[in-house]
Amino acid sequence: MTKRSAPPRHLATSPFAAPVVPEVKDFALGDRVSHDRYGLGRIVGVEDGTAMLVDFGSRQARIVSPYNGMEKL
């Protein structure tokens, strides 16, 4: 059995940068989005906060969380 310890905390006097907490992106069914790779699209399916099915016109793509490269318009 392995023990899980708490993540190391960042000290204010540390010369290293503090860990960055990724921002949570919130998308809903029907939202218009822009994706770095696929272009403009509309969300046509939601998979319980783990993935979005997006229609980009010529194709549909499943974009998984944390939705890198996708922004709400």
C-alpha cells in the first residue's frame, strides 16, 4: 500500500515560480467556439465535463478536457 502525501507547498521566499493552476473553461451545448487546429465550430454534444463534441462544418471532433486551444466566442 502506498501513502499519498499532500502536494508540496510553495514558499514565498522560493526562487522558483509558483505552480500555475489551470483555468477551468466552461462550455455549454450550442456555444460557438474557435479552435486553434479546426477553426470555428458549434458544440453539439457534452460528455459530463470530460469532453465536447464540436461540429466544425466539414467534420466533427471530440475535444477532451482541459480544452486546450479552444475558446468560447
